[in-house]
Amino acid sequence: MTKVEIQEKILKLRLELSEHNHSYYVLDSPVISDYDFDLLLRELQELENANPEFADPNSPSKRVGGEITKNFENVAHKYPMLSLSNTYSKEELEDFIKRISKMVPEEMEFVCELKYDGAAIGISYKNGAFERALTRGDGSKGDDISANVKTISSIPLKLKGDSFPDEFEIRGEIFMLLEGFKKLNESRIEEGLETFANPRNTASGTLKMQDSSAVASRSLDSFLYYVFSENEIADNHYDSILKVKDWGFKIPPPEKRYIQKAKNIDEIFDFINYWDENRHKLPFEIDGIVIKVNDYIQQQRLGSTAKSPRWAISYQFKAEEVSTQLEKVSYQVGRTGAITPVANLDPVLLAGTTVKRASLHNADQIEKLDLRVGDFVFVEKGGEIIPKVTGVDLSKRNPDFPIFQYAETCPECETPLIRKEGEAKHYCPNTKTCPPQVSGLIQHFISRKAMDIEGLGGETVELLVNAGLIKDYSDLYRLTKEELLPLDRMAEKSAQNIIDGIEKSKEIPFQRVLFGLGIRYVGETVAKKLALHFETMERLLEASLEELLTVDEIGQRIAESFTEFFSVEENKQLINRLIDAGLQMEVLKQEGVSSALEGLKIVISGSFEKYSRTELKDLIEKHGGKNTGSVSAKTDLIVAGEGMGPSKRKKAEDLGVKIIDENQFAEMIA
Ligand code: IVH
């Protein structure tokens, strides 16, 4: 292909991919399969990488992230980012309407919208292209989080059509979908990490992450709710919102009643009542309704105070809270021994479900609430997976209730609990015989991402533990079919499947064995890093804290947890039993594979004679390196070919990043 043909191809692919993005994320009606989309995207990425002179910061390839922002630049808002005044009752809302009716005596039309519970964003567009995205900050200045916002697929990077003003700003809310929030927390539980409290904080925290590819992996979405432009788009808010839909923005769909015009207070209340009842069916959280005066001239006449516009107001839903009696506090013991206190309540109806239990998080939380058994407590349902106790109704407190005493021993095995300095939770240190820890750990060991033992499930593990047939995961490798058969509902075939599955797991690669051990803070990625770095269990066992700390992304907490695990004699014996059973205890060396590039973040730029770009990328991965998209201070190495862009070269030189050619690369991996 000639350069002109390449450029044309790149532009065509970008257009095609933007269209598909729009169909999928904004219109919710995909035209091609995910697989075909990936093929097109990969084709574009390869062409862009080989032809850096055609780079475009708004290419659909930016959706996957990769850019690292060290410090978010603080930038002044062109239009101050105001907040809304709140009302909490229908009377207050009526007062608002009366108040503004005095200032605008003629008839007013309103627009009712959902109040999305996320983080506010202001995105500016110039000549139809995404320019910058700012957080609200203090309202006059916000942080530039463009790289992160660009990974949110429902936000257009190039606008459709040609009817948009040259410059304008659009405001909206970025939030996390409930399904994605749930999945994120589930995977954190699996990795032994603390879960996130609610989708709102997770969304705003995610937007401030430094690595945009991490942002791309979280399910953020957006709705846009206001447009600022020097040249008016329409003469009212509602029509402007509908108009921006044509340019590719995701707007609240009127057909789902996410946005609706209202002529009077009765119609506003209709909307409020509908959503008060139905909000839990939404795939995201809302915390109220926003009511806006529709007409722009009327909006102008009403104006704004320093803090909020006078033409809009929010109606906050009452936090769904009920009061009920605390019958007792029980304790849950997690796989890692972490203790979670749980309030056992007199059953009560809350947000459509009967609630019997609510989370109390930890001992500090109970102390802060000054909770006592027998108290009437307020229970609230937020974004959390289970409801939480938010306070005590002191008016109903019986002064004879004794001060609450937190458990001193494990409810399952009676071992005295410990609480490490700086940690919020108590732990049961008895990893060896505390039943939920024993079966939890074995269940983790056999899970899909670890040893993936087919045929064996959580229930069978519990049966095996309860029958005394296994005490730890190494015992699995001594199990016989005859021992399995007497178990409840165990047929010949399923017993054989289990035995076969256990046998097959001996082929599982070392990094997954390491993950399966269930060492606190050693998740899938950490296990992989450690395995590839040390290569064998033998060397890992010998590694000192200092050596562990030299591995990329291994911090003090992980390193300490690791050395602590291996300092225990019983754990050493456990590992020996796994070695004897024949599990993989070293990284399998494949042909042509080394760790020559271990941990190096490498950018390839330009085109090469010896290798295609895909080959080069594969080689980098095979030799332990990591392919990254753009040059930053974190880049370790650039493999430069024909046609590396001058700006990239300059950036690399300014940052002092080493640049090598393909021959030097070949030597490195030889
Ligand atoms: S209008 C000048 N509409 O609520 C216009 N805000 O303090 C002011 N919010 O953090 C905002 N949904 O980000 C508007 N449909 C909606 C909204 C909404 C959520 C957020 C906004 C801000 C807070 C108001």
C-alpha cells in the first residue's frame, strides 16, 4: 500500500469503528459481533503503530487506554460548574415553583430528569472532535482526566453529522453500572482484596486512576444533561438534548421515561412518584430527580446564584431507611480468616425486599454507632450488596442494655482473634483447622482461575472436609475413588470425574499453582509476576523480603504476606506435599522463550525489516516484556523502526528512555 492508501484505510477503519461503537454503546443495537469488532480494531492499531505520522488522539484505538497520567492538570472551567440546590419534600418543591413563578409570571414548561449518582464531567469539543474532559473540582477549576474519559465507549471522540457548533461544552454524569460494580467486587473478593463501598465512589475513584487501561476495564457509562454553546443549538433544554443525540452522544431515552417534559407540578410529581417506585429496576443508581426550566430565555431571566442555577433544582429521594430491632450480632469468617460482624435483625421490608441481616463492617463501626443488642437501628440500602446499619434510634434505647463486647474468639473454631495494627478487621489466625477457612481455601485452590479442577465443586469440598477426608488442598491428591463413593449423592461416574480432574490439574502451570495457594494479597497478577520472575518454587522459597520488593508491582504488604506464609513450617510441609504430588513447580520453558525482557515496558514504533509488528509484539511478551501503547516516564525501552515519528523520538529523548533498533532487540532476546 502507498502512504496515501494507508491513510485512507486508517480513516475508513476509524469511521467504521466509531459507527460500531455508537451502535453498541449509545444505541444499544450492535451491528457486528465482538469478534469482528476486535479484528477491525486490531487492524487499525497495527496500521497506526506502523504509521505514526497518521496518529490521532481521538482514534477509536484510544478506547483501550494505555496512557498513564502522573499528575492530572488543573484547568479553569470556561463556564463555572455549578451544583444544584436540593429539596427533600414535595412542599419544598412547591415552594421552589412558587418562587420562580414570581420571577417568570408567564407559563413555564419543565423538564424532569433522573439524578444520576456518579461524578460530574464537563467535556469540550472543537470542530467535531473531543478536546478535553474536566472533573468538577472546586467548580471553577477541575482536573483534566481526558485520557480516562476517552476509554468510556459511550462518549464520542468524533461527532457525527455536521450540524454541531465549532466549539461547545457538554456536561453530564459518569457512573458505574451496577452489574459491573458487582462483578468488580466479586473479583476483588476472589483476590482477597477489600471490596469497594458503592458504585458512586468507585466511579469517581476510577476516573482518577493513573493507568487509563485500568479505567477501560471498568464498566463506566454516562448520560449527558446540559450543553453550553455560544451559538444556541435550540431554544430550549429538551430540544438541545435531543439534538446532541444526532451528534452521537448518549442522552437519557425519553421512551424509557428517563427524561420527560412536565407542564405543571402534578406532572412533575407523577414523574417523581414513578421513579421513586421503579428506581431499583434501573441498571445504575440514582439519588433523586432533577427538575429544570425548559426555555433558555426563562433560564436566563432566572439566572444563577454563586453556587447553583435558579432554574433547576433536585428532589432527593429519601434514603431508603427503615428502623428495626437488632436481635444479635453474628460473625462471618471469610476464606482468609477475616471476620465480618453481621447484624441479625427483626425481619423488615426495605426497597422491595425483606431484610434480616445487615453489614456492620468491623469493630470500629460498631463502636462508632455505640450499638447494643436490643437497640432499634436504622437500616439503609445503598449501592452496597447487602444493606447496612446507619444509626441507632436512641429514643428507643433501654438504658439497661449492656455495652457491646466484640467477639474475642472465632465463632467457628474458638481460636482467639487477632487484629493487626492499622487493619480494620479482626482475623482468626487458625488457617489450618478453622472450617470455613479450610474449605474456603480449598475452594479457592480448585477454582477456575487457579487449579480449575473439573467435577469438583464447593459443596463436595465441604462434604470432604466435614467427613475428615481432606484437611488441606494437598490431601486432594491422595483421594481415592473408594473414599468418594460413600459421600452423599456421589455416583461412580462423578467420583471418577473428580479423580480425573484432580489428576489433570497436575498440568496446570506454576503461576496458577502459586495463585491457588491462597496467600493473602497474592492475586492472579501478582502470582504471575512472581512466578515469571523467580521461575521456580525453590528460588521463590529462598527469596528474601528485599528480593521480592525488587519485582515490579510487588509492594511491602504483598512481600510481607508472602514471606510470612513461607516462614510457617506447616506451610513448607504443605508445599512439599504438593511437590511430591507432582504439581508444576516451575515455569515451563517453551521453545524460544526467556525472561530477557522480564518486567520491561516496551513501546514499538515504526516498521521493521526482520519482523512484522505482530511478531515483534509476540516476542516481547514471550520474553517477559509488556507491550505498551505510548511513551511515558514509565517506558523502559523503545524498539524503533523505519518511520518513528520525530515527536515520539523527542519525547523519548526528553524522558531519557532507551531507544534500540531491531538488531539490538534480536541480540537482547538471543
Ligand atoms: S444539572 C447547571 N442534571 O448532580 C446544571 N445534574 O449538584 C447543573 N447530576 O454533581 C447540573 N444528574 O453532576 C444535572 N440530570 C442531571 C443530573 C445532575 C446528576 C449531578 C451533577 C452534580 C449534582 C448537582
